[in-house]
Amino acid sequence: MTIDHRIIFNEAKDYIFITLGLILYAFAWGLFLLPYEIVTGGVTGMAAIIFYAIQIPIQDSYFVINAVLLALALKILGFKFLMKTIYAIFMLSFFLWAVQEFMPVDETGAYVKILGEGQDFMSLLIGCTMTGTSLAIVFMNNGSTGGTDIIAASVNKYYNVSLGQVLIAVDLCIIGSCLFIPQFGDGFSRVHKVVFGLCTMVVENFMLDYVMNARRESVQFMIFSKKYQEIANAIATDMDHGVTILDGHGWYTGQEMKILCILAKKRESTTIFRLIKMIDPNAFVSQSSVIGVYGEGFDNIKVKLPKNHPAQTKPK
């Protein structure tokens, strides 16, 4: 596969998985969150509050709010950065409309509560587990659902404020607005909505982090074997993976020996164990989880250097 074909394939794969993530997101909203009038953060949550208050379809207000934010951010962030975001906004607006069209309604025209009456919190858990997972799918494929992400990216470009801090502040404002909407009932009912909204933030963000970190989770192997050369060759050749050889000294035997040290993605563990067992079934292997691995083939080191540091100065 040539470089051009690989780029096209990766782009197509991104759009396919972004679309699947958006379908899951719309399905979770329509089936588990809208019928129970559950409030979340983000532009979708803002659109839902408008729907609960004055019955404007959620997809309409979602699209309009995002269109305004896109117009403001286009000059700041550039069209290339926003291409997949624009695609996601159009597609999610369509999917939200489609899900609501096929949602069952009762004789009063209200959406049917699929889990039954009084199951608000269970519906919140299921719905936000699905929305958090769907957002992770979108983000892992270089996409964005727009909305508060655009606000966060725009603020982060000019101010030393993290994306997470901006998103939390905006979401708290959106959820807190429930206190001022009369359609949500008396003061206790409004507080109830706010508390549920805060729960949605916790569940959704937990699932988002869990799914994204599970994909990046890494492990460290320490392999003790007399056939260390064959194992190292197999791992380097079959998996195209780097291997480090350390010098060891056995305290009991007094013998010098070589130890293989390998850092790998967790999903590669089974393949590594299989290669070791094929070459030396009696090898001693230690596997441990690592908090983070940074460098080539893993995550980038994301810390800011001082402005005058030599690494910050580009060669002329």
C-alpha cells in the first residue's frame, strides 16, 4: 500500500468510526436520556434543556448553536481543524432527528420510558455509559462533536487554561441553568435535575477516559531465558518491535545472564507470550502494567518547555 493510499484508507477509517460513534451517541440520547428528561453538559445538553423547556426539536437547536460556534471559531482554528467537526455536527443532527422519528410515543405524545417509570438513575447510567463510549470512539478517530470542544479549543489557543478546565466550567453553567427553568417544576425538582446532570458528567467522563486509556494501556515484560537471542529475534522480526537486552547476575546460581526488557501495548501481550512459549516454554516472564510510556511508537511527551530552551528554537 503506497503512502497516498494509506492516507486515504486512514481518513476513510476515521470517518467510518466517527459515524458509528455518532449513531451510538444519538441512540443513547433518544432511548435513555430524552424520555427521562435527563440533562447533560455540552451543546447536546443545552439543546435538550431547550427541548424540555419550549419543545424546540433537539436536533434543530443543536445544529443552530453549533453553526454559530463554528462561524466564530473558523477564523481562530482554521478550516482544516474543523472539517471532521463540521461533518460530525451535520451527521449527529441527522441521527438525532432520525432516532426521535422512530422513538415510540404514548397517547399524550410523550416518549415512552423504555425502562419504566421511576428508573431515571438506571437510565442515566446506561445512557451516559453509551454516550461516553461513543465520544471516546469519535475522539480516538481524530473527530469531535463540536460544541463546547470548539469553545475549549478557542480559549486554549489564547489563554493558558486547559481544555478540561474550560469544558467543566461550561458544562457546570449549562447544567446549573436548570435552576432557572420553571418547566422543571418547583425548587426541589430543579435541584434534582442539577444533581442528575452532575452525575451524567461523572459517568460520561469516566467512560470516556476508561475507553481511551484502555486502548493506550501499556505493559512491561522482563524475560529471563537462555534462548534470549531467538526470542528477541522473533519479537523484533514478527512484531517489528524494539527489544532491550540487560545484563543480569543470578544471586543463587552466581551465573551471568541476559534479560530482555520489552515495552508494548497491552493488546500485544498475547502475541508476545505465544512467541516466548514457542521458543522456550520454560522461560521466566514477568509482566507488569505501566502508568505511561512516552516516545516513538507510544504517546508523545506533552509538557511545555521554557521559551528560551534550545529545543524550542527552530534551526535556521
